[in-house]
Amino acid sequence: MSNRKRIIGLLIGISIFLLTFFLSPPAGMSAAGKNAFGILLGGIVLWITDVFPIAVTALLLMILLPLYGVTPKLADVFKDFVSPTIFFLIATFALTTIIMKTPLANRLTATLFRFARGDSKKIVLGFMMATAVLSSVLSNVPTTALVAAIAISALQKSVPDMYKSNLVKATMIGVPFAAAVGGLMTPAGTPNNIMAIYLLEEAIHIKITFLQWMIVGVPLSLLTVLFCWLWIIRVFKPETVNPQTMAAFNETFASTGPFSMEEKKAVIIITAMFILWIASTWYPVFDTTLVAICGLIVMFLPGMDLLTWQEFNRDAGWDLILMIGGIQAVTAGILKSGGATWVVNNALAGAQQWHPFVVLLMASAIMALLHLLVPAGPAIVGMAVPPMAALALSIGVNPVVMAIIVVVWASITFLLPIDMVLLITYSKGYHTSTDLFKAGWLPTLFLIILTAVAVPFLVSLAGL
């Protein structure tokens, strides 16, 4: 089945590339704009169907750009590939590594568990909040895997049947939900965030600082995590926690011991990076990417030795970095060719007559649906941010609002196990796809409305 899926995907991808090459562009669109959109669409099909490793597909798209006349030569593609976004991502992968190799995640979970005081509903909330906080600086997938492993280790010592427990089910659904939502808190939370920031600066010359993003992302994330928790524990009422379960939890979290020197160093570096990231709001010299790279270098200093190159090289998502660089190159072609402007002036022309709130509501709903069809966040950001930001300008809405709505749904889906964040716990077998839909349909509606209502206010509050 896997090979059949790949073969079908390859045939569809080739068909898209051929049609893109031979078909004439729509009226008003340049040939380069048409070709750039076609290359991106073909790449999305190849990514979804796993025809090639994601990095190989990115390289393919990059060599197609000059062949299709989107860019004059391959050297221009490499210029568009390299950006501060790429180096920010490379540096922040080190944060994931140092947190994963220390007991810091266990300590955070233990702190929130003590807050629960044996209340099974609050235990679910504790795991979800720990996941959301960790996901604000770590990638969503390793965060989900880490917290899910901690939860399973604690629960399986005391729950008689893990596959029939609502406490287990609620936790295994709540953790990936919280990881996806928590990734919105800071620019470091997910590659989609920093990629959108870069695209806005390139396309519309709007710069978003680390603190400004947090002013929008933190309340949006916390409200959504709390709503998800309230709904999940209503749909799957967790059973009462007995003394044996509490003892098992305490045994799991007591094994962390006192803070090691390695943990203290990690906390100091992470804290310093966050302070400097926030300080960049007032002191531009503390550029977000510069701080990230300096933090990476310090981790390797003699006396710090938080990382070895082998550890960093193992955990750095080089395939994801190549994918994002390739999407940036294609997106640059769309922008330079006027393709994004054409989409606004033609495909989205009717939306310019609607009330701005209706446009934002519809945009949020469309993006939520798009993630179900295209479970590749960076591709959604690259494809949707430029035209949607241009649409926002045409109707008198702050383009940052529209860009953040795109990023929200590029990172989140609650309905089906179609991306890696949801698949991590779904693959354990503790809940079904039907369970996931039951838990996810109302949070999806909630977030569609919340983004349309709250994001404009929060963006204004951030001074954007």
C-alpha cells in the first residue's frame, strides 16, 4: 500500500508539473507566477504522498524554478533559500536536544502534577500545560513524544487496563492538542511561526519582534488549551485516581533527584536567550537569529559542554530545514512574479466586498479545512501567507492578523490523525479516530471564532 501510494503520488506530481509547463497562465497572471504556483502544488502532492524524503522534494522544487523560468538562474534560487529563518531553526534545534537529554521536562510535569493533588481532571490539565509550555520552545513532535512517554510511564504502573481508561484516553488526546497549540506561544515554538515572520518582512516590510509575537501567541494558546481541556474531560470523563495511582505518579517523578550542574547550565542559557529575545523589542542589536546562534555557540564552550556535535547533528532536523528553504525559494518566486497579487485581485476579488470580520472568519475556516487536505504546515504558510496578507491590506485589515490566522491552522488540526503530532499518541492505540473527532470538533469551531475575534485585538495590543 505504501509503494502504491508513492507511485500514485509520483504520477499526480508529474502530471501537475507537465500541465504547469504546457498550459497558458490565466488572464492577468504572468507565466512565472503560474509556474511558481504549479511547482509548489506539485511539491505539496509529493510531500503528502511521501514519494521522496521531504528534503529531496525540496531540492527538486529548487532546480525546477530556473528550468520553468521562475528565477533567472539557480544561483538566485540559493539566494532565496538562505535566510535568517534557516539559521534560527538550526540554532533552536539545540534547545530541543538539551531539554530532551536532561530531566527538565520531568521536573516541569512533576510541578504541575503536584498542583493537581490527585484530581484526575487536573492531572490531564497538568500534562497538557506541561506540553504547551515545553512546546513554546521545542518542536511539537518531540514535545508530544516526550510528555506522552512520561505520562504512559506513570499511568501504566497503576491503571489496570490502559486501553479502557478514560484518564489515559483524555491524556493521550490532550497532549498532542496542547503541543500543537503551545507551539504558537513564541516564534521558537514551531518553524511555521518564524517562517511567517520572515515572509511578512520580505513581502510587506512588517517586522514582528519576539515580544510582540508572544503578546498575541501566549493568550491565544492558553485560552485554547483551557478550552480543549474542558471539552476533553467532558467528553471522556477521567476516572477517579486511587492511592495506588498517586503512588505510581510520585514514584515516577521522584526519580529525577536534585538539580544537576548540566540542568543548571541549560536553565541559565535558555533563560538568557529568552531575556535577550524579549529585549530585542527595544534593542535591535539583539536580533532574534543572532541570539539563537550565540546561544548555540555557548552550549559548545569549554566548561559548558551541554552538547556534542554528534548529539546536535543527530537531533537537528536537516530535512525540515531543506524543506523550509525550498518553500522559501518557491514563495520568493510567487512574490516576485506578482502571483500573490493576482490571487487577491482575481480569485479572492469577491472577498473585498465583505465585512472584515466575515473575511477573517471565512479565512480561518478555510485554513482549518486546508490543513486537513495539506498536512504540511510550512507548505501552507508558504502558499497562503503572501496572498492572504495582500487580501488583508485590500480590505483594510492588518496583514499580521491574516498571517497569524494562517499560522494557527498550519500548525493545528484537532479532527483527524493526519500529521505527526496527532499520530504519535494515536499510534499507541489508546484512542480511535472517532474519539479524536469527538474531542476535536468543538475546539475547532472555538478556535475558528477565537482567531477571528481575538487576533485583531491582540495584534493591536502588541502595537503592530
